[in-house]
Amino acid sequence: MDSVVEDSFKREELHKEAFGKDFKWGVSTAAYQIEGAHQADGKGASIWDHFTGIKGKILNNHNGNNACDFYNRYHSDLNLMRELHIPNFRFSLSWSRILPQGVGQINYKGVDYYQRIIDHCLENNIEPWVTLYHWDLPLALEQKGGWANRDVVSWFEEYAQLCADKFGDRVRNWMVLNEPMVFVGAGYFLGKHAPGRRGIKSFLSATHHAALCQAAGGRILKASLPHAKVGTTFSCSHLEPYRDLERDKKATLRVDAILNRLFLEPALGLGYPFQEVKSLKRITDFFKAGDEDLLPFDFDFIGVQNYTREVVKYSLFTPFIQASLVPANKRKVVHTAMNWEVYPEAIYHMLHKFQAYPKVKKIIITENGAAFPDVLINGNVQDSQRLQYLQQYLKQILRAKQEGVKVDGYFVWTFTDNFEWAEGYNPRFGLVYVDFETQERYVKASGQWYSNFLKQ
Ligand code: GAL
């Protein structure tokens, strides 16, 4: 065992058994971030294929055309996963690989590719956890209005049904959406992610339609696969006011409503959090009769994805929400390459927050991890900061679990370094280092640690 890994074992005394024998351990990925092969075997274009082609949208004009070439290397990557004793693999399906136009004509080569991945997982005793949608909408659908068009509900239902029919015999764990708040917020309000749209109207309509799809997808999966575990995932941040001022505290409540509650509460039958953010009321412009009854779905589990804490300040000039986040570097706190504060208690607080909703049955941490500037020296990456980050966050998860929170799994974001959206290939989140020139993989010290931990 290498010395960084060995030391950290002694220092942290983290034992897998303490989490219980049914706790699910894994790694998480997403199609666009790893697959590459963006035009292979009949795949249609997605909004990310298009967006990354527009100059200036992505740092260094990077794109996911090749990414980690997982499309061609899934065999060896999954073998490496098995060698590292990782028993659960979360990945997403690329909608436009399966339905190139989003609806209608099926691309059987795309279906076959996911069949092979699932089979290879099962042959290696790796349990597949499938996300239906991790941000890569078929471009053909965006051209018809994308998430801002109500028809997305029926497009998504067609896609969800097809996935249930094709993969449901072997996939037991499903997640409908990945972080709707992020793809709607960054994609339809801030314009920083695909499809690059801005403004309150596209944000509110896309929000409502995504919330309807979240529940509709859940209903389809459950009706077709009654024995499957059906969940969906949420991004969330622990929030604190910047100053002990009434206006900062109120701003924090508004940000909480948008960042942490906007998609969860309708799913739980609580509706949208209008109380805190009055302008959110305009979302009802996009309602049709009976929509209140279509928003809830009784998920088997909730996927919690937490990385950090955010500090909130009142800001008169920020439209819609009158609040802004104080960046970690400005606060002079320890932070990752994403400028996200390293704040392990954040995950502990979020677990308690989610647990407090009586209708949340079970929580799985479907993403947590950190990007640091890794350096490859003689085939080794001594990423002690990531290693510590993972251990500290895990300790907080254990603390919550021991206090009775029903948290039953943990998936590291992510397996290999990959395409990090607007930030391109700069931030490295992987347990495994990727040399993007040669596509060579090198297990980092953190990966070695996770592997030894899982072997315990
Ligand atoms: C999540 C997202 C992932 C990954 C991660 C790290 O928001 O689901 O795709 O990018 O953040 O930034």
C-alpha cells in the first residue's frame, strides 16, 4: 500500500462496516462527460454536442466529442472498476444515442451499446444504476423548444418507456433526472450550460416541465418495472447567511427555496415554494388543469448530491431573487478547483434537511467528490486533498446515519477524470487520472484508498 493511503487509514479510522452491510458503495458518471463517440453508430446530436461547438461557451473551447472514449473503452474501464472492488456503477443513457431525433425512429446500435454495458457490469458483479437524463437533450427536441415546450412531457414519456422496455429486465435501480435545478438554472436561466438560454420565462416553463417529467418518468418506470427501485437526484448546498442581518437571512431562505426545494417539494406533494420567492408564482402561467396532481411521485429513494456550503448575501440588483452567493475564494476558505468550499458538515446538514420530510423514504448520496489540480509523476497521482475530502465527508455521512438518517449509499463523483461541462477538461474529479492525449488511465492515491476501503 502506498504511504499516503496507509497514513490516511491510520489517521481517519474509517470503517466500512460502520455503515452497515446493505450500504451501497459506488461511483457516478454521465454519458456526455465520458462516452465521446459523439457521432458513432447512428447517434443523433444533443444540445451539448451543439453548445460545445459554439466558440467561447466552454473553457478553452473544449468539447465532449472524444471525452474518455468510454464508448470504445467501457470493457477495460469496467474491468478496472471490478479490480478496484467498486460494486455499483451509476451512469446515464444518452437519449439521442437511443432516439436520434428524440422521438420516433429507434437507433438499435445505441440500444445495443447500453445492453453490452449492462451485461458487462453484471458479468463482473457490478450493479448498474441508470439515470435516464443527465442533461444531454436531443438537439432535434431543443429545436422544437426543448424543456420550455410542454410537449417535452410526452417526448420524455416515450423515451422513458423505451428505456424501461429495453433495459428493465436487468437494471434494478433507476434515477429519472440528474439535478434538474442545475440543467434548468444553468441551461435556461443563466445561459452557461446547453442550450444557453436566458431569462425568467424559459426558466419557469422549463422548471415546470422538468418537474412534470420527473414524476411522469417515475410513474412509467414503476408501472413497467414494479420490482425496480426508482429514484431521482437533486443538487443541494448547505446555506448560511453572510452576516447576522435580517436581509441576509431572508435572502438565504429565498436561495434555499430555489437551490434546495424547487424540485423536491413538488415531487413530495408540497407544491412549489412560492412563499419565499413571490416571483415564482408566475410558474402557474404554465399550468394546465390537473397539474397539481401530476407533480407528485412516491420515489423509493432520493439521490442527494452535495459538494459544498454556500454563503448568501442580500443583493438588490440581482433580479428575481435579490440574493447572491459569496464565492469561497473571497471568503478565504479552503476550496477546490471549482472554487467550492471544502465543508464536510454541509453533507451532514443536507442529510438531516432531507430526512426531515416525512415522505422521503430513503436517501442515497448519488454524487460527492472534489476537483483538485492533480499532477501525474511517474504514473502516480498523490491526491491527498481529494482523499481527505472524501474521508471527511464520509465521516459526516456516518455521523448522520448514526443519528438515524436513512442514508443507504454513497457514490463518488467520479470514476475517471472527464469533461466537466462549462469548465472543459480542466477540473479533474476522478479517482482515476486520465491522460486525454493517450487515453491512459492511472489510479490516483484516492482511488487506491477507496479500493482498499471497499475491500475491508
Ligand atoms: C454535478 C453534476 C455532474 C458533475 C458534478 C461536478 O452537478 O451532476 O455531472 O459535473 O456536478 O461538478
